[in-house]
Amino acid sequence: MNLWPIFVTVFFAELGDKTQLATLLFAADKSTNKVGVFAASAGALVLSSLIAVLVGSQLSAYIPPRALKLVAGVGFIGIGIWMLIDLRA
């Protein structure tokens, strides 16, 4: 299996999101160890990815992958619409 599409998708999905902005703010603190900020944020991303893989592999035993992709796609579109509506407020 080619892992590049997974890497590229996750990399671009994480750019500029609120997790990256929170990490940026932690790193901006002069008294904070920058290596520690990197290690903690990288560890959190790895752990959340592990949980996603474990849950996804279990869900695929009960729900067809096509249905999971459909739900994920609708969810992303819903979040996008929610964010656009929230911008007007």
C-alpha cells in the first residue's frame, strides 16, 4: 500500500488547524522548552492517530468502508458549512 496519500492528507489537514495554533502558542512562551512542546504535541498526534486506527479497524468489521467514507465526507462538509455560518456571526 502506498502511504504517501495518507501522509499528504494528514499533513495538509493539520496545517493551520487549532491544534497547530495551540502548539504555536505554547512554543511562543519564552519559558517553555521547545523540544518538550514538540515532543508533547507529536505524542498527542500519535496517540490520537492510534485511537483513530483502532476505532476505524473495529468499525470496518461492522460497517462497510464505503459507508464510513460517506459518513466522513458528509461530516467534513457539515463542519465546513458550520464554519462558514459561524463566520457570519
